[in-house]
Amino acid sequence: AVEEGQNETDGDGLLNWEEYKWGSSPQRADSDYDGLTDGYEVNTSFTHPGNPDSDGDGVGDGQEQSLNGDPLDQDTNDNDLGDGDEFCFHCDYGLAWRHLVETLGEAGSHRPEI
């Protein structure tokens, strides 16, 4: 018989006792629904299997990794613009403009007509 906690119920690569240690679910291979299995998060990407956005930048761990970002670094390319903001530029013109104004200062604050 297998001792309690030594089972691997959901096929994600973590034993049940490890799931409890990390606060993830032994019933779901991807406890935080970020697209990465719990075992992958603990053993490979070193992200948290119970937190869909380990670095808190607004981009989920799995999505960030699929975009060649670092799910443990809020500013993967070190350009002083967080990954979440950078990722959303294509969908939020105002956000992109605010960043330009902050970067260029008031001299760059004349907003062109759209």
C-alpha cells in the first residue's frame, strides 16, 4: 500500500504531499490555471503553482513564458516598462502614450490627433 501523501493523483509530477506543501491541488495538474502544470512550475520554471502570475506583472506565468518573457521578472527586458504594460500596448493607446510622456517629459506631451 502507498502511504498517505505519497500518491501522485493528478499526473503533474508532484506527489500529493508536495502539492499540499505548495498549496496546490492534488486533483488538478494546473492548480492556478496558468497553462503550466504544477510539477513544471516547481521543478522547471520555479514559479508558484498556486499563483497564476508569480511576479505580479499582470501577465500569467504560462502566457509570459510563451511570449519568451520571464515569469519571475516584472520587466523581462529591463526597459523600465513592466511586462504587463508592455504586453498591453497593442490594446491600450493611452497607456502607451502615458509611458512616452513619462519617458520624454513634458516636451513630448503634445498628443497627436487620431
